[in-house]
Amino acid sequence: MAPTLAESTTDASAFDIADFVINQGNGVKGLSELGIKSLPRQYIQPKEALINIIPNKSIPVIDMANWENDPNIAESVCEAAETFGFFQLVNHGVPLEVLDGVKDATHRFFGVPAAVKRKYSKELSPSNSVRFGTSFSPDSEKALEWKDYLSLFYVSEEEASALWPPECKDECLEYMKKSEILCRKLLTALMERLNVKEIDEKKESLLMGSRRINLNYYPRCPNPQLTIGVGRHSDVSTLTFLLQDEIGGLYVRVNEGKGEEDGWVHVPPIEGSLVINVGDALQILSNGRYKSIEHCVIASGSKNRISIPVFVNPKPSDVIGPLPELLAAGEKPKYKNILYSDYVKHFFRKAHDGKKTVEFAEV
């Protein structure tokens, strides 16, 4: 007879981890709450997956308070997108109560019983647009990531109202709605830097034709130094808008492969801020001018952490490649034209592997 969960609280190997975490919908949150004393072997990462941290260094922090009157702020955004690929915004216009609301909603969703979350699993979800899961790609990973998530692809307000979990749908929709205004400001500035003077209907589809919001939950981990919350990767988005809680744990790679300074810097949480990063789609559209950068999340040994990214993407049916304006100006294309849905499928069918998805699109 298999041991009960109570009998397994100090030995996570004594019962079927995959069944408990994935099939029953408990996630790593449920595993953490068993009170296990050591990390299950399925979550122990190879040494090369762990990171070398550079202390006392981080990404730019940009104050948007005077955006309309000070062109230097837009200039700072573009320079950060070119140089770092990541920057943090304060006074960005998304109300603090909206940010707090979606953080509360995230805790509320992950606080429901496993049976409720499981209704949104790959096997049971009423829609491919709504997905509860754990790790990133359990079927293809050599070691699992210490994270649970709810992923919500926005099709329409009507579908979201009907199918998104009631514990969080209103707050997620409001957060996406309010951050869209900020997104338009940033993309307008980034396009002007590339001498794209107008974002017409076709460009708008390419830049922000679809959106996805994820609610991420990183439970307290018994041996955080042996695992990872999210493995090293770059996003497939145009831009990603990340809301962190006060715990922290996001790390960004700097000076990739350029000697001693190659390493990872922490992105410290700032109350009311949003972390913005360039995704692969914008790197490709800008012909490499804007940089999508590897990042990862480490596990915490003391507290549960949440984060809420909004991924702003091309439409799945769009073909992405260097913008015509750049090629007309004489630039040689660094990337081929590729159907965006094919690019995304390539990303999701494998484990996190740094920037290798971008190589899939190189000429």
C-alpha cells in the first residue's frame, strides 16, 4: 500500500511526485506545504543551470513622471532597450490599486483547493487559452522548475469573462487594460527610434496583436540552492510587463560571454514599479537593435513569492522579420521571416535553453 501524504512529509520520494504535483493538481505549492525537509531529486538542477551572481549591480530605473514634457525619458527607454534589454519603470501611470488588486487575486487563485486548480489543467481546461500548470515543460525537462502558474491568453472580454477563473479574472482584465496605455507609449517611442513614424493597423498587429497574462507562484523551497524557479530564457514577446512582489528573485544576465563581468544581476523589487523587458519578437522586428536578454528566477528558502507578467505579442498568424523600414534603409536582415505561431511552438516544445529560440530565426 502506498504511504499517505502525512507519512511522506519528510521523504518526498516515498510517493509518486509526478502524480501528486501534476496529475492531482497540487503543484509544487502542495509539495512545499507537505513540510518536506529535502528537495525531491526531480527538482535538483545540473550545476550548469545555476547562476553566477554579480553583486551591487542592476538594470536602469526610469521615472516616467514627466513623460509628456521631457523627451529624455523616451530616450532613456530606447537606450535601455538597446543596451540592457531590461529596465524598471516608476510613475508609469498604472494605478497602485490595480497592481495590488492583481497581486491579491493571484494569492486568492493559488489558495483554492487543488481540485479547483486542476479544472484548468491541460487535460481538463475548457479552453487552450486557460492553463494551470507547474514547471515549464515537464515532458521535456531533465530537471523540473520550482514554480506553478496560471496562464491566460486574451481572446476577448467575453471569453475571459466566461472562462477565466472567477478568483482572478476581473483583476487580470483590469491590469491588462491599464497596462495597455503604457505599452502604447513605450512602443511608439521605440518605433520612432527606428524611424518608423506611424504605427498603422498592420504594425499594431505585429507589435501588440495578442496578449497573455501569467500568474506565477514560487513556493518556499527546502533546498533553494539546488534548484531554480524559472530556468534561463528570453521571452518570445514584443515586450513583457512584469509585476513583482516584495520578495524578489528575478535575475538578468549581463555582458553575455564577454569575460569576467559575464554574470547575473538581481532586479530588486521597488514598490509600485513595473519591470519591462524586450522579447525575441521585438529583437527580430528591430533587426537586432533592441535586445531580448536571458533571465531566470531563483527559488526562496524562506517565503512564498508571486509575480505577474503580461506578455505583449504579435498575433499568432503574423509573419515576423526585420521591419521593412530598416531593410529599405540598407540594413542586411539578420533574421528570416517566420510565422509567429511556429516560433512560439518551437519555444514551448523544449525546456528553457537560454537564447536558442532566437537562433531558430537567424538567417
